[in-house]
Amino acid sequence: MLVRTFRVTDRLANAALRIAAWAAMALIEQAAGLRRAVFGFFAAIVRGVIGLLALMFGLLTGTVRTAQQAYGATQEMVGASPARRRDRMVQRAAEAELKPTITKDPLLAQNRALSAFAVLLLLLLLAVVVVQTTDDGGDSLPAGGGGWPQAADTPVPTALFPTPLPTPTPIPDPLRAGGSLAYTLRENGQDDIWVIGVGESDPLRLTNSPADDRDPAWSPDGTRLAFASRRDGNWELYIMQVDTGAITRLTYTPGFEGAPTWSPDGAFLAYEGYNDDTQDLDIYIISSDPARAAREGALRATFTPGPDTEPAWGPGGRHIAFTSWRDGGRDIFILGLDEDGGDALAVNLTDTPDIHEDHAAWSHEGSSIAYTALVNGVEGVYVKRVDQPGSAPALVGRGRMPAWAPNDGSIVYTLDYEHRSQLIAGTVGSFGAATDAIALDFRAADPHWSAAPLPGSLIASGGVPSGPASVQPLYVENERLQATGRYGMAPLNNVEAPQAYLSDRVNDSFEALRIKVLEQVGYDFLGRLEDAFWPQGRPPDPGEPRQNWHYPGRAIAIDRNLVYAGPPAPIEVMREDLEINTYWRVFVRVVDDVQNGALGEPLRDLPWDFAARTSGAVEDYERGGRLKALPPPGYYVDLTQLADDFGWERLPAQRTWQYNFGAIQFWELVKTGGLTWEAAMLELYNQDELAGFLSAATQVPPPPLPTESPTPAVRRTPTPVPPDQ
């Protein structure tokens, strides 16, 4: 029985070891993919095998012990009598016969050798698994654990300016079409044109004029770049020979021209234009040959009232897509150049009254159009088939201003965040799998993609140098810390306001902004303010927040009633619903003496009509007004954009703005400097004074107001002169 026990135990152990070895071999084949999971699973198997062996060893030990006890008891029983001695002699003879058999059993020896070999093999496999599943470089998840997984060979873009693709290779899939990108960059309050070879690491500046240059568009062969500029006074179209940098002026009108797009054969340009005769933005076509353009002039392509803007010439040459308000909303239309009825027969491709679309871009094979749409407060890039206007568009990604890759395999577009932009390359049908093409420290716009590489002469030159306007700071804030450890108030020179003071930390930027607005608008628009600094005894108006930025001297307010003056009104206000908030963009009308295109631009969108709140229509009252039927004629300056250049930001409207006029707040601009309201207040007041103000238990006197002016006065010009003259 003891022999059988040994054999059963050995065979069970051998089977268990064979099973463990087979499991280890199967698991090691999956170790590269499962890594730590395989190690944990295999360790569990090893522990199970060890436990099984321990159990068998315990059974064997118990069996031997039982046999020994039985043997001892038998000896005691037979030791006293002769009969028992004879039985004992017989038992010893039997044991003598069995002993050689047990010692020389070859099966038992083979089983033990095989068991020892299996144990060694198991230990060897365990060592291999440990080595193969050990991390080489201590890989870890990104902070926060969010985001899409990124391949190990995909370069991660940085946020330094300019920071395009960090390395030439490997190029991410959406960028494999190669070629060159052109885009507009707004740096230091000025627009210039930049280019970069796709997959390269160094962007090149193409323009450095003191005036704005924007709206770049590659010619079909990639050798020329059309763009809009006001370098000669008003906005005109220009063409640059990229390899030489030579620039030729194409249009000579006293109005406005912008947003050029090339015909497929490169012989013509379509653009948006405005002049005194039409008092409206329309689409025009002109020859790309300067001599022929001067001889023949431009052909007007649209006549319907309302702004028609941002043309995009189709690859077949007989269709132009453009943005228009003609149906009451901002939609994408397609104009057939062979239609007898003209633009009256233009097809509304998007036809969404509650969604605003713009920035159309044709695919090169001509079946689809990409565009920007503002849906539920979020700007996104969408693609729609031209032959299926009733179909639902496909979302490419969050952003604006799309441009197709030369092979139509991907789309590049702009994504804004804070005061910066990214040019993103995404693939149609792969939402969320976009790749950063270039990250910038300034705002970018108007990307355009050409199949042609950048000329070697341009790369060798390193582009044009930076102009003075892009190098010199727009202002320098002269801050003066007082002996109390806090800042004081600074007077605003020749500014009409109830309390013409601002914090010493923001007054210089306001004075610089005021001068810039004077230059752009033609008169000292910010020389008269509805409000600036509020002492703590001044309560906020109904609908305005208690924690108002006027109290720390970091807010200004223009005259809110200017929106009702006129006609024409001195200001127009555009409504912008972004995310969950409603914002306002304020445009200031330039003086009548320069209503010829020398200053400002025509309005492309419809202003908001606040007067409709009291029209008696319930719907207008509930939504706080309505869009005007048409934009007013003339030229305006984007005050919100200029203020942003100098660090002054607009505020969102309060939640009750539809019913409470004081909660609209389109008239306010603030400069927080990255501070919370409490931190800004503590720059002027101590903690006890701030607590008293918040509790309204005591009236805190304002900080000492200076009597001398620390900054030079702004000169007013009764007859404004355009900057170029």
C-alpha cells in the first residue's frame, strides 16, 4: 500500500507540474501584450501548484506515519510468544523480498527525475516571465489619465511660439499629404501672413508691413499667394510671387476688398467687395493678371440685399460657394456661374435658420464642402455633400475655418483657446482623432493648404524679418507700489467720467488702447466714459453683480445709450452665444470724413436690435430683442478686438439679460490680469475693509486719489487724418 501511495503521489505531482509547465508556455506567448496582468495570473498558477504539492506532501507524510505506527503496534503484539516470533520472522522474510523491488523500481526513479526536471523548468520559465514583464523606462499614464491614446512614435507638439511639428518625421497620418500651409497670425495687434512646410519645424514670415495683411490663398500651382492688405490705405487685393517675395497690387478701388479665392485654372480671383455704389458686401470676380484687371475691372456676381462674403471657387470652375444672410440666417450658398437667373438661383446648401455657418471650403474632387457652424454655442467644422443638401453634415472636429488637404484625405482648421490658437489636422469621419499641426502663442486664422512645397529660396532666406510693430510692446504698465504694500489709483487724462480713475496697474494699457482707438476710428471715442472707478459707497445698478470690477478700478464702461442714437448709430452690437454664455461684440462707426474705406471695415453680420424689446412683440421681449434685417451701411472698427489686443476683455451677460437691461453688460470692458475679484480688491484695501464692504456694515472710504497726472494727455484731432496719410 505504501508503494502505491508513493506512485500515486508522484504521478499526481508529475501531472500537476506538466500542467503548470504547459500553462506557463501558453502564458509566456501572451506576455508581451498582457505584461503585468500575465505576471499576476501566472503567479496565481504557481501558488496553486505549490499548494497542491504541499497538500500531496502532507498526505504522503500522514500515510508513512500511519504505516509506522501500525508496524510498531504489530511488533509489540508478536514480541512475547513463540507464535508471535514465528509471525515476525515471516513478516521479515516478506519485507526482505519486497525491499529489493522497491529500491530497483525504474518507474519510480524516472518519475522522480522527471519531477525534478519539471521544477527546474518551472523556475526557469518564471524567471523569463519576470524579465519580460518588467518595464524598461517606467512608462506611466499622462497626468489626469485623460485624453486619447497616442502612438509612441507620434511627436507631441509644444505650446512655444512658433511651434509647428516638433520633428520632420514621422508625419502624423492627417498630414501625410505634405505641401505647405499659409495662415494669418495676429501678433501684437497686427495681422501678418506666415507659411510652413507640412512636416517641417520652422514657420516663415511672409509679410511684415506696419499695416494688416490677411486672408492668404494659394494659387492652384502653389507659386503665388493672393491676400488682402491695407498697406496702401484701404483694403485691397495683392498677389505675391512666393519664391521672390515680389508683391503686385491687383485692385484699385476706394472701397473694401478681401477674402480672395482662385479659379481652378488660376486665371481669375473671386472676392468680397464693398463700395459706395452698392453699400453692400457682394461677390466679385477679377482677372489675376494685374494688367488685364486694370483694363477690364471686376465683374459683380451677387446682387441680393444683405452681405455676401467669403467666396470659395469650386474645382469644376463653374460654381462658387459663399456665405450669405439672404434667407434670414447665415448659411452657405452655391452660385452657378452658368445660371441665367444669376445669384437669385443660388442654392442654400445648409438652410439652418437657428445655426450660423460660414467659411466654406470645397474639396478638390468637388463632391463635398467643409464649413464652420456654431451649434449650441460651440464652433465646429462640418462636411456636407454638395449633391445631398438635405443630408446631415458630418462633424470633423471642434474649431473653425477649414481647409482641405491636397489629396482630400484630411482637413486643417483653427482651434482657439484663451489668446492662442492651434492649427488642427483632422480626418473626415474620425471625430476626436485629430492631430496637432502647429501650436501658436497668438491667434491664427485663414489656413490654406497647397500641394506645392515651399521654394528653396524662401527657406534659405528664413522669411522676412519681423517688423517694428510686431516687436515693440503695445504698452508698458508703470506700476507703483505704495508704502502700505498696496497699489493706488491713477487719473485718466482728459477723460470725462464720474470717477475718471483706474488702478495704477491697468491705467497705462487703457491709455494705449485709447490712442489706438483714436487712430482707428478717427476720434477720441474712449475720451468719454459712462463709468470707470467705483468707490465702495456706489451701489451696482439692478442686474449688475455685487462683485463688480469697477470697485477695484479694473473696468471701464462706454455709454450704453449710444446703441440707440442715430441713425446711423455710433456703435453696433453683435450677439455671440458661446458655450453657455452670451457675449457681445461692439463695433464703433468711423467718422464720416473717412467713410470711404480708409478706416474700418463693412459689417459682415447682422447687429442685435435691443430696441425691439419694447416693440410690443412678446417673442422679441422674451429673447431680449432680435437681429436687425440688414447691417447698416458704412465702415466700423471692432472695438472688442482692439481691446483684446491690450488685455481688456468683455464680460458675459448675466442670466437675466433678456428681461433686465442692466444685466446685458455689452458696454463693459475689464482687465483682470489673471486675478480673482477678491485679490484685485486687496490690492487697494486691507482684509478688514474688504470684509466691511462685503457685509455692507460700514462705508469704507476710497483709497487716496492722486491729483497729478502720471501719464501724458491724449491729443484730440477735430479733423481726423488716416494713418497712411
